[in-house]
Amino acid sequence: MDTQAVRARLLRRREELQSRASSASADLRHESDPLSADFAEQVTQRESDEVLGAITESAREELRQIQAALRRLEAGTYGICIVCGEPIEAGRLAAVPYADCCRACADGQRGGPRRAG
Ligand SMILES: [Zn+2]
């Protein structure tokens, strides 16, 4: 596996998320766009606040997973399922570079808790 390429991809994705999260939170604080006194406009701004909140929450979650993947790269356990210890499918890692378990275990987790071994 080309861990250099994986690391570069994860780092690039992390930068992308971090810049998006910081610009979204700047919008949330209305630094450049103070709340309008007009009621209708306030409603619109609140609605977009909720959208931004959702973006930053999912971005935060993805950042956590990217950090964990970078740690696994350092530890040499990247690409190994944390549940069953089997190699994670290459196609799955290509689609989700920070995947921490194989497809079978991911499916098992969705169906409910299942212990490995
Ligand atoms: Zn597994």
C-alpha cells in the first residue's frame, strides 16, 4: 500500500475540512454579517445557521476519523480492521480513506453490537 499517498490524501482532506469549518464558524458568529434588525431576515439567517451547524458537526466527525487514520498510519496499523483484525478491502479504503473497519464489520455494527472473536 502506498502510505505516502494515503497520508497526503488524508492531510489534504483535513486542511479542506478545517478551512471549511473555520469559515462556517466565522459565519455563525456573524463577524462579517451582523444580525439584521429585520425579522424576516433574522429568520433566514437562523435557518442558515442550522445548516452551517450541521456542516461543522459532520466536518468535526470526519476530522476525528481522519486524525485516527493518521495515527493508525503512524502506528503501522492503517488498513487493518479494528474489529476483526482482517485487512480492509482496497476498494473500501479508496472510497473512505479513513475507514477503520472492514465492510463486513461495518455492516455488523449497523445491525447492532457484535463482538469479534
Ligand atoms: Zn472486520
